[in-house]
Amino acid sequence: MNFELTSEQRMIRDLAREFTEKEILPVAARFDREDKFPHEIHRKALELGLLHLTVPTAYGGGGLGVFELALVTEQLAWGCCGIGGAIGLNTVAADALTVAGTEAQKQKYLTRLTRGEFGCYAATEPGAGSDVAGLQTRAERRGDKYVINGTKIWISNATVSNFAVVFAKTDPAAGHRGLTTFLVDFDLPGVAVGKKLEKLGQRASPAAELNLVDVEVPATQILGEEGGGFLVAMKVFDRSRPMIAASAVGLIQRCLDESLLYATERKTMGRPILEHQAIGHKIADMAIRLEAARLLTYQAAWLLDAGQRNTTQAAYAKAFAADSATWAASEAVQVFGGMGYSTEFPVEKLYRDAKVLQIYEGTSEIQRNIIVRELSTAKGR
Ligand SMILES: Cc1cc2nc3c(=O)[nH]c(=O)nc-3n(C[C@H](O)[C@H](O)[C@H](O)COP(=O)(O)OP(=O)(O)OC[C@H]3O[C@@H](n4cnc5c(N)ncnc54)[C@H](O)[C@@H]3O)c2cc1C
């Protein structure tokens, strides 16, 4: 075993930290308040090589692993989960291309992403989120084309995207085997992005509806195989869940840093509140959960990069890190007392930003379902 980062890993982590302190930290509260997309920050991060880390260099990416992606994601999220999400979310569309794309698709779409375009990932619908097999968007084959009809909801970055990875049913009677993934360009007739959805936190990262009405795409736009969409989604989750867990780790670290500083300075009954055991222990518990969440995240990412199956570990990491982030943010507000409830201090934003970590890329309940399924399958072997 070796828990040391390599010098290259330390370098990229430190670069991300420096970037976050300079470009994200000073503006995070304003972007949240104004509900603004961070285009300029995206451009700078792109130029610096902090984005598309897992895309092969042949398509303009960093050619690195999910582990390095986790290191960078953690730092960006320490500054702001919303901005980190907004500028980093292309990774999920890129993941779908990585696990299922043909050479021509990768050449075309990954290159567009690394040149600065945005791509979104459109699975969720008003009637089905956790229930991926229950999606209703329909893709009907007509000759060598497919006609797609349906409505997607909560699609992150849809408002700034140039294309989407869309999940649609090609055979509604076949359950999860009837699901197919398509690459859909936004300049096609029938594609319409709805209004930005108003939300609790991570407000610099927009989410919107995506409506598809008689959208015609050639069969060459299928990502993977017809009927292979469910498998694409599951493979993407193995890559994206460690990334979301890393976001949660960054947020927990920020809760700890802010709480420690405040508890050292704020005095009650003649001493810093850190010296009151009830507050000191909250901070100790934050540090314990932070360390455990980080190790689980690194393990899930490392397994994937080592070519091993990481489904269970990705679920451990996502569930534990997201649940711990929500818990830590609530405790951080408590450490700050009344000031924790004020928009003048960063912890109220951490509290709002944390919650969705337990919801997207599979809820905390779904992660536990996966863990039970994987444990019981392993036991039966
Ligand atoms: C800010 C934001 C950004 C998002 N970005 C994207 C995106 O870019 N692309 C995309 O496709 N989706 C995106 N989503 C959607 C997200 O992935 C879904 O909201 C999530 O998967 C949950 O689905 P749902 O909302 O339909 O809830 P439901 O599936 O209806 O679940 C409701 C509740 O029931 C629980 N539940 C459901 N089924 C089970 C079960 N079998 N066992 C136990 N509990 C269960 C859930 O855990 C949850 O607590 C985003 C959501 C948000 C809020």
C-alpha cells in the first residue's frame, strides 16, 4: 500500500487549489446570488488544462485518470460546488463517449468539448429519475433514422450546451434492454431547452428542461448499441460517482476549515467555543468523516483507473461523502450560531449547496440499494 500522491498528482492538485483561491473563492457568493453561469472561469480553467482531465490527449484532453479528476474536483468544490459543477460537468457527457463512443464520435464530440463547447447528459424525466428503466422518451426507427420525442428535466448545463447525450426507449416493451443512448445536437429542428429551474443551492450551475419533438437523428448518432443504453448509464455512473463524491469531500473540507477558524475566534463564557466540548467534538467528527469520505473516494477512483470493477466502492463513496457533506454543512451552521444563518458568512451557502449531492447521480437511497444488491450477489457466488 502507498497513500502518497505522485509529484504529478500533487502538482495538479496544487494548481487546482491555486486556481480556486484566485478565480472561484472571491466570486462564489456573487455567482450564487446572481444565479450566473461562470463562462469566464470556464475559459480560464480550460486554458490552464484543469478540465477534461480524463479525455485522451488525442482529443485534446488531459489523458489522466478518474483519480486525478477527483483531486481537482475536490479543490474546485472547496471553493464552490456550483461553479465547480458548472465548469466540470462536461465530464459526464465525455464519460458516455469514453465508455461507448465510436472513433468517429469521439473525434467529433470529445474534440468539441475540449475546444470549449458544452455537452449535457439527459436521462431524468418528469416521471422517472431513479427508475432509469422507466424512462418514457421514445426513439422510433424510420429507415436509417430515429425520431425522438420526449421531455427531460433537471438537465445540468442544458442552457449552455451544444449537444446532449440522450436516453430514449427504442423498444418500450423490453424494459431496461429497450433503452438506447443518442448524441443529439441542439441545432436540430425540434430541440428546445426550457427555462432555467429555480433551485436551493449550487446556483451557478444551471439545470433546465429539454424538450424533444420529432427530432430526427441518423442511426450513426447511437452511442453504443441499440438497446445498450442501460449499460452505458451504469458504466458512466462508475466514473461519475467518484467525481460527485470528490465534490462532497471538497465541501466537507470547507465546512471543517470555516468551522475551525470561527470556533477558534468566537468566544462565549470567557473562552473560544472550540474549547466547549460540544463544539470541539463536532469539529473532530467533521475531520473523521472528511478523512473517511476522502479515502473511500480515492479508492473508488483508483479501482476504476486500475481497470477493476468499482460499482460497490463508487456507491460507498457517493453515499458516505454526500451524506457526510449534508451533515457537516448542518453542523457548520450550528457552530456559527446565528451567524451561520446569515448570507454574510459562507456556511449558509455550504448548507444549501450540500443537499443535492444526496440526490443527483443516484440518490443516497439508490446507492444503498446498489450496495445491498452487490453484497448479496457476491455472497451467492
Ligand atoms: C440540481 C440537479 C441537477 C441534476 N442534473 C441532472 C443531469 O444533468 N442529468 C440528468 O439526467 N439528471 C439530473 N438530475 C436528476 C437527478 O439525477 C434525479 O433527480 C435523481 O436521480 C432522483 O430522481 P427523481 O428526482 O425522479 O426522484 P425519484 O426517483 O422520484 O425519487 C424520490 C425519492 O424516492 C427514493 N426512491 C426512489 N426509488 C427508490 C427505490 N427503488 N428504493 C428506495 N428509495 C427510492 C429516492 O431516493 C428519493 O428519495 C439533477 C437533479 C438535480 C436536483
